[in-house]
Amino acid sequence: MASNDSNPKWKEKVDITYEEYWKTPYNMPHEGLVMLVRAMEKELGKKKAHEILLKTMQMHHRELAARFLEKQKVEKLMDFASTYMPENWSRRSSMALDGEAVMVSLKEFRLTIRSCLWAKSFREMGAEDIGYIWCCLADNVFTEALNPHIKLYRTKTLMMGDDHCNYCWKWEDDEEKK
């Protein structure tokens, strides 16, 4: 198991409304999601069940990106990076994640996540495969939907047992993509 599975802030009590409780965010680890996917694996096979999960996640994150773009344009990497800076995270994200961000250049932004409540929760359910599709791959889909010039490179994830997630977003002009 990843080494950062017991962040003290995850034990803090938080006041939320019943509406917030019932309307959990799209990527919260949920036993119901895991149960549904495991049932689909039995009925359809693991490959088909995971394909359906992946397609559903892709559709959802493209819709989230479209809603994001209604409020904020992403015309350069900094437009995107500013929302991923830990100081700009929502309370929910700041309580669930610990990370450090660095704007390396106008064309490269890096984020290191050292603890992640989503990874911890999915791993505790023995569902890191589902968590990886539902949460980790979502970052790639969301990024590309915001602007196809932004590419996400990542070789480590807490979800899959690494000691951190190593995000690296790069702005690639059309000639750099070739």
C-alpha cells in the first residue's frame, strides 16, 4: 500500500448540508460504484465492464470541461495551471489531497500529490482498478477537453501503489505534436 495512506486531516470533522451529502461529487469513492462495476464484470466480463466505465467517465469529464469553459477560457497553460495550484483548490480537494505545484515554464506545469483520499478509499475497497479508470484517467480526459494543446504526462499514481502522483502538463503547439 502507498506510504501516505493516513493523512491526519482526513480525520477532521466537516460540516456539510444534507443536500451536499446526498449529492456527492462525481469522483468520490463510492461502494455502490464498485459494487456496480464488479457486478458488470461478472455479467459482461472485466474488459467490457471497464470499457463501459471508461466511456461513462470520458463522457462525464468532457461535459465537466465544457461547463468549466463556459466560465473560464483556457488559452494558455497558465489559465489551466492556476486552477490546479493547491492554494486555489476547493475545500473538498484541499482536504482530500496534499500536493506541491511548480510552474516550470510557460509551457510546463508540474504537480506532485503525496496523499490522496480517493486513492486511499478505492485501495481499501480493493478497487484500485476502478479508481484508476474513474479518477486517474479522468485527469487526461478533462485536460484534453479543455484545450488539445495541453498534454498530461504521468508515470506514477498513488492509486496504483506508487508513493506519489507525478503530474506534468505541457503546452504543445501543433508543430511540437508531430
